[in-house]
Amino acid sequence: MLVVRPAGPADFDSLMELAVLSGRGFTSLPEDEATLKDRLQLSQRSFEGAIAPLEAWYTLMLEDAAAGRVDGVAGVKAGVGLKRPFFSFRVVTLAQSSPTLSMRFDHKALVLVNECAGWSEVGSLFLRPERRKGGAGRLLAQSRYMLIGSEPQRFAEMVLAELRGWFDDDGSCPFWDSVASKFFRLAFDQADLMSASTDGQFILDLAPRHPIYVELLPKAACDAIAQVHREGEAARAMLEAEGFRYQGLVDIFDAGPTVACPRDDIRTVRDARWFRARVGDIEGSEALVSAGEIQRFRAVRTATAIKDEQATISRDAAEVLGVREGDRIRVKA
């Protein structure tokens, strides 16, 4: 049985292995020991309720309960752009006209903005390649929304997700090479690591202050704007199935798209319901089930039989979830 559980300092080796596998452009999983250790400490303190709610960053691990092996990671930031800017490029249309010539032109441009300050963010979704079939990715992705739905007051009214931008087969990033690198004058990997491991002041210092006209860019950079990495298409499809939509915002490094959805309109948040747990032998339809409040959060996909205000799950599922008869559980059929 696969279970999604809170991450903590003991998961460092597994998280580093996943970071190495994730490859270039996966900003939230840098191959940096100090950054990953800090993230796991922050995750533990977030689940314990030891920090301010909007400063929490919950990291979740997908674990094979029988093998004890971590196969994936995901995360939820309760609030972004509060202590450090959360910059994006907004794709805008600038209209220019000449009455003398009876001509009008619409120019697409990129404008630096910090519009998402205070929003929550779901991200860091990554699985081992051999786990990307059979519903493991969907379980891991939906567990983030079960976490948000367990105590929605801890999260913002808007939830965003940043998707990794386009990289060519040789590992180069057309948007970075033609646009962003001209302002930051760093290698992509160095800038990516600094974005994940520092307070982001270098972005505030060096990011462009004026609109960038898209028509002046090379075709490869233009084509990369709002284009999702080939390995991110499945993640985008799952986000859209939950109600997330493109917001006209792209990442300032790789131009990957930002999608967002009101918290209470996310399908899993909206449709999941609270029940009292019953434990026993059952033959029911498969459902997504999570345990309790954030402090003891866990999620599995398991056979579930619902009657009135009770949901019956198997003894194995109850053991993995850490719930007993009568405990509150959250179920998304």
C-alpha cells in the first residue's frame, strides 16, 4: 500500500536522491544539502504547528508502506511572497496606434509583477520514473488538497502552482539563454540554486524594471513562453482536472506557466467529506482517504464503504493511516 505522510529530517537521503533524479529546472528540489535539510526541518515544524501558519511549508513523502521506500515528494507552501518577493512575468498586450497613418499594432510584452503575494502554493511534485503509472502520481498530487481541506483556515483563498518551463533535449533553456541570463549574468543552475536557497534579494536587485517586447526575442524564446516541460504535461493535466487555470503569468527564469484556483473551488477540497471511521473487512469502492488534522496527516487510496456519517476501511488501511474506530477521517470518493 502506498501512503503519503509528512516529511522530516530523517528523510534527507531519500529527498536528496529525488532531487538528483529531478534534473535541471526543478527549482524546489535543488541538489544542495543545506537547503534540503532546512526544508525538512521546516516541514517538521510546520506539521507540529511550531511556526506561524502562513510561514509553513509542508513537505509530503510518498512511501511504499511494505518496502519502506520513498518513491515521491510533494509540497504545500501556506503563503508565498510574504518575506521575499514572488516575482513573475505577466504576459500583457500593449496597444499602439497612429491616427495619422490609420494604423494600430498590438505588442505582446513581459512585465515584472509580484501579484501572488500571500497566495498558497502547491508544488514540488516529483516521482521516481518507475512510479509514474498506476495512480501513484494522482495520489500524491491529491494528497496536497486533502491536506489543505483538513484545515483550510491555515491556507490562503487562492492557490497557485508553477510548472517547469521548456528545456531542449540538450538541456539548454531557450528563455533563460535569450532573456533572463542577460539580466542575471549567471549560469542557470547557479541562479536556480540561489533562488531556492537565498532570500531572493538578487532577483529584486537585478530583475528587469521595464517591459520586454516579445517580438524582439528569438523565436525559440518566444515559443517557450508558457510552454510546459515535456515531463510536466501530466502534472498540468492533473492540476487542470482540479480546476487550476493558466493566469497569464510565467516564471522569470524558464517562462513556465503559473496556474491557480480559488482554494474552496479545488475539486478535491470541495468534494471531500468528513466521516467517522469504522474498521473491518469490506468490499467497497476505492476512495482517497486522509487521517485527521494536519498534525497527524496521512493519505492513502483504499477500498471504502460509506453509510450515513460513517466510512468503513480495512484494518491494513487504518494501521497505515494511524486511525482507530471512531476517529475522524476525510474521504474523497
